[in-house]
Amino acid sequence: MGGISEKFVPEPTGEDILSDVINRLHRLKDPARWNVFHKQLLVQEEKDRENHNNQDIACNSKKKKSNNNHTNMG
């Protein structure tokens, strides 16, 4: 009756704790990197869309000017 209980869990060593922390940090690091990547991708897509819209506006204004010049000459 004086033996060790089946429910006994030995205290983890410092090495066990350190390896556990390192493993958990690796699990957190990868999703965090993906989150940053996706945010940067969204920002870049927004910039590309804005640049494309600005190019369309510039192109449309050039077309209007050239159309006005042709109608004024006729």
C-alpha cells in the first residue's frame, strides 16, 4: 500500500519544459508568418488595383482629349 500511485506524474525537468516551449513557439511562428504574408498580399493587391484604376483614368482622359481635338477639327 505504500507504493507509488498510478496517477503520479513526475515533475518535468528543465529540459522538458524548454523543449515544450520551443515546440510551441514553432507552432505559433508559422501561422504568424502566414498571417503577415496574407496581409502583405492584400495590401499589394489593393495598391495594384489603385494603380490600375489610376492608369484607366489617365487613359480615359487622354482619349477624351483626343476625341475633343478630332471633333473640334471637323
